[in-house]
Amino acid sequence: MSGPFQGIRVADFSRVIAGPLTSMHLADLGADVVKIEHPVGGDDTRGYTPPDYHSLSAAMLCYNRNKRSIALDLGVEEGRNAARALIDAADVVIENFSTGVMAKFGLDYESVKRPDLIYCSTSAYGRTGPFAKRLGYDPVVQAESGFMSLTGHRHQEPVRTAIPMVDVSTGLTGGVGVMAALFHRKRTGQGQFLEVPLFDTGFAQTGLHAVGYLLDGTVPERIGNGDFFLAPVGRYRCEDGEIMIAVDTDEQFAALAEALGMPAAAGWESNAGRIADRATLDAALAAALAPLSRIEILVALQAAGVPCHEARGIPEAFADRAAANLLDTIPHEDIGEAPNMPSPLQLHGTPSGAPMAAPRLGKHGEAVLQQWLGFSGEQVAALRATGAMGAGGQAA
Amino acid sequence: MAGVLDGILVLDLSAGVAGPAATQTLGDLGADVIKVEPPGGDPVRAWAGPRLANGDSAAFLALNRNKRSLMLELAAPKGRAAVRTLAARADVVVTDSPPTALAEHGFDADTLHADNPRLIHAAIDPTLPDGSVGRDALHQAASGWGSINGLEEGPPAKSALPMMELTAANALVQAVLAALFVREDRGEGQAVSVGLFRNALAMTYFYGLNYRITGTPPVRHGNGSPAAAPLGVFEAADGPLQVTLAGERVWRKFVEGVANRPEWLSDPRYATNTDRVRNKQALLAELEAMFRTQPRDHWVDAFRAAAAPGGPIRTIGEAVDSPEVRERGLVGTAPHSAAGEVPVVMNPIRFAETPVRAPQAAPLLGEHTAAIAAEFGLALD
């Protein structure tokens, strides 16, 4: 791989989503990420089947592109020794075990630290303090952090996001943290320990509302497909489907009302007035849109400068040419190729090389031991003979 | 202790959510962020909801700490010239206009790089698949991401938080940091970008990939799951609980430590996850009846003691006032030029050596115009 982090070695002990997303973004940007997995089953997401693509789960493919895999049993001394040697050869360590697990293996920061090592711990509620031992689950953190209370329809139960967005936000924030630490090390030579807790990150996502509550005690009520801050915003049924409208300004609302020939009530000229009268406004807009087709609405509203788009399910969205161009397939070492979801970020001056789909469990054990640690073939065989290292390239 | 980005100058031409969220993080990391605003200010200042006496919204406060505000009329040549002067000195410029609008103003990467080859031009691209422009809600709609949230039997519910823009902000910060890292060796900046639509597609992750693998359109599962039981929302005597018992290990912990119904372990209807999914109706009915008998705190304590995944579904107020937020210091106050101390939600990253900056509250509109003009020799009037 080329890319900005070419030559940076990452020993990645993380599993499931948050940690693996952090390390995948490093891998996308050229880092040599070695995923250290248990020889039996590996990362839990390998078992998130059916469905599967040649026995690789969608979650495995989503969060493990451009990584290599070594299967090591950390419950065995030889496995721990090999893991420690990989850390000693790495620039960055990433882990998201429960608090105490890395310490039990002798692989926690205090045990392995050196001045230039970057060690990122993705914890649930912090590695220290009264909640350190509590386990972290995305749906529970969505609930406890207030995040979940905001999504869903009024007078119905709250609903979590289908994609585990606390895990995802934590993984992305972890990437910010590690890349910041890499930049600091580049300038000063100094590594460091950093921590990105699930709960803290989930709560931080609610800042738009947490700050408001702290100002005047406002507790927002669920708002369906609307918006807390602007009106009208919504998903409206029309003759042949659904349309999403998201008005940002008073001028756009005036243009919307005129384009639809919709009589505007007193007060609707300001966002505050529209928010105060949201239910009536929503009903009027729904009535005006119902008899029209999506294309009629799009043509009329886009000509008037009103932000809107077809509200699509995934099949329709993915069939759009703009989406299809981004939803590529990428090479896989064992199965030819695999479907890929795009990386959200692009560096136009230092593009990364050809991507590689998520590895089979233990596929690269021998190569990693040779390249990172200078192991001979005999040493690899000796480690394998202890039972601490799994065979390479198992179909799971 | 110094911040990671001490001495890095960021020129922020963005407004709304994604760009400001990104530059706020850069400010937290120590960068000097100059927020350029038109005479009417970033529109988020006027968004509805709680606000300061001077009119600035809570949402604006939440997205703009650790920045200075420079008011410029970009429609006027002097305003555009000031941007060019600042961009010639900046390390990073952040934009959120569509590419054509950037080029019209001369704020595109090629033009700005001509004056400053070390510049990192970081763009949020708001373009939708049909070429129009939109923010979070429209990208949820266009990508299909917004269609997969919601109760099984009801309509979709978009994420009420602008997660397409907040995730794009993190991705843009990553791109900036990677470009700063590689600039140390190359000596040159570059253009980096995050497309809001590209990001929204990426965010469909395994829902999107499962569809591509199987061709079966995804369906909404609300708070449950087709593959595991019991999962979902349950009402305790005084409030809702989130329960996520996917798998045998946590089911056993729950039965023994929370429900205290050991007979369920030998009940053939509930023997395995497959059995529980098959007999979900009966199981959920039993659980609903059970949870109603005790207050929420009783169940929450039991879940934690048993290390089983369940917890309270908190309102924003309950979350802010929770022991976790208090003990972990996740809210605080920051000095504000017109309102004394105002609340802030802290950046979640904990660096041992380069802590995020102590927050300075969001600036007043144009608060630092004169100081920045003097510092950079801008001719504004």
C-alpha cells in the first residue's frame, strides 16, 4: 500500500466494530495493519452470518479492508510472547477489550510502553473510574447516553439507529485520535496513550441538544422525519413514492409555497413561526404534495431552489448511477474479489494503492512474523507446534 | 501541555454542521481556527431551540467552540481578497460549498494552492446524486440510510441527530491529519475531500453490503432483530429499558442474575437463541409482564451486577444529569464574551500527553474581525 501512513505498523487487537473501524481507516491510508485474532473463530464479526460472501460476513468485509490477519491464542504463553514481540515492532497498538483483559495478558500500556509507542484503548466507560468494569454494547450506550431518545416518531417508542452509530462514531473518533497522535509523534518523536470511550463519544454526539438542556432545561421530544431546528423538514408521500424536503431558509420556504401554490398562514414567513405551527404546516405540505408525482415535485422545487430529493430505500439508492460508481468490488486474495463499501475520505495528492478485501482468519501469520520479527521458517513452525498460532487462510 | 495542532492555522469557510464540527475538533486539538462568516452570520446562530440572550442558538454553541469569528462580505472583492490573503498564510482551509461555487469565488484547491503550495484544502462536498445540493436529511434520503431506521410495522424514522454530517466531519478531520502528517515529508499540501453522499453510502455498511450480497432488500427491525431474541425496548414501572440479549452467554447471565427465573434455562421454548426467536411472542410477553413489576433502577442495577447488556433509555436531560456524565466530566462550562460562562460538551478523546484544549465558548459574530485584520494586514474598509 502507498498512502500517507505507508510504513506505519499497527498491531490491532480490536474486535467487532469500533476498534476495527479505527484501524481500517489507518489501513486505507497506507498503514500496515495486522489484525491479531483468536485462532478459534477469530473476530466475532466473522460469525455474523448468514448471509455471507464465500463465508465472509458483511460486517467482516465492512470493517477490515486492507488488513492482514494473524491467529494467535493469547491464553497461551507462546501466543502472548509473539503478540508482545509484534507490539515491540509496531508504531501503534489498538485494542477494545473489556477493562483488564490486556493487563491479564501482560499487553496493557503500562506493561508494553516505550517513548515512541502510540497505544489507543477504545473502552466502554473509561479504563479508570467507577464504571471501568462495565461492558460496552452499542444499543445500551445509545440508550444511556440520550442518543436513542431523539430518534423515532412522536408518541411511539424511541428507536436505535439500525447501524450501530455509537460504535461507528467511536471508531471514527478513534481514527482522529490515532492520526493526531501520529502527527504529534512525527513532529516530536513522542508517542502516547490515548483513550476513546464509547459512552463519552455517544454522549458527545448529542451535544446539539445537551447544550440546550444545560442552557434552559429543554428536553426535546421525538420528531419523526422532521428537524428540531428548522421547518419544514420531512418525508412526504406523493403519487408514486416519497420525497424528502429540507428547507433551510425563509426564502426557500416562500419559494416552496409559491411553487406548490400552497396558501401560507400568518407567521409562516419565519422559521420560528413555522416551528411553532409545525403540525399544521406539515399537514398542508403533505396535502399539497400528495397528488403530485416525484418528478413533478423535483422539477418544480429544484427550479425554485428548494432543497429536496427522492426518499429512497437502499435498492433504489444503490441503483442510481452516482451510487453504483462508488459501490465497487475489490480484489480478495483467496476468492478473487469481494463487494466493497467506499471509504468516505479522499486524499487527492497522495492516493492509496489498490485496496484488498478483508482477510481470511490467520492468512498472513507466517508473512507477518517474517517481515515484522525476522522469524525463520523453523521459528514459525516451532510457534505453530505449540498450538499458539492458528493455521493460515481458514475459510471463516 | 501543548496541543497536537498548536501553531496550525485553519481558515474555516464553512457553515452549518459538517464543516464547523470538523473545525471545532481541529480547534480542540490546538489549531487556531478562524471562522469566516457573512454579515448575517452562520445560519445555525438563528436555528430554533434554546439560545443565549444575544440570540445565538445552543446548536451554534455546540458546533463552534475554540474558534475566532471574522465577518467578511464574500460578495465584495475586498472580502474575497481577504480570504486569499488568509489562505496564503493558512495551513488548512475548510470549505463546504459545491465545487462550482468554490471555483466561482476562487476558493478552489488549484487557485489557493497557486498562492500557497503547503496548503491543505479540505472540502465537504454537499452534492446529491442528481447534482443538487443538500445537507444531512437529504443525504439520509438519497443514500437509503434513512430508510432502515424505524419500527418494524411503522414508517422509517431518520436519525434525528445529523449523523451523516457528524460522521463526515470526523472523516474530514482524519483526512486533514493524514495530509498534515505526510506534508512533513513532502513539504506540500494537497486537496482532501469528503462527499456527504459518498459518506452516507459508506454509512449503510453491512445493511448495504448484505443487500449487495443477497439482492434481498433490507427491512426495518426497529429495536429488535430477526436473528436474536430477546432484544428491544421494555417498560419498567417508571421508564423504558433497552435490553440486548443476543447469544447464550448473556441470556444465561440475564436469566440467573436479572430475571431470577432459573426454570427458563430448562424450558425447551427458550433453550437456544433459535428457540427464543421461534417463540419470541411468548417470551416477550413474559418479559413485558416481569419488567413492569419493578422500577427502572431495580432492573438497571441487576443488569450491571450480572454484567448483562441492558440499560435505561434516558432522555437528554436524564443523560446530562447521569452519574456517568458527571463522574467522567463530560459537560463543563467555557467563557463566552457576552454571556459569562456557557455550557459545553467535552471532546471525547483523552490524550495522555497532548490533552484537548480547555474550551473557549463559541465567538460572537465578527468578534475577532479587527484583531484578525490587524494580525494579517487585511484591508477591510
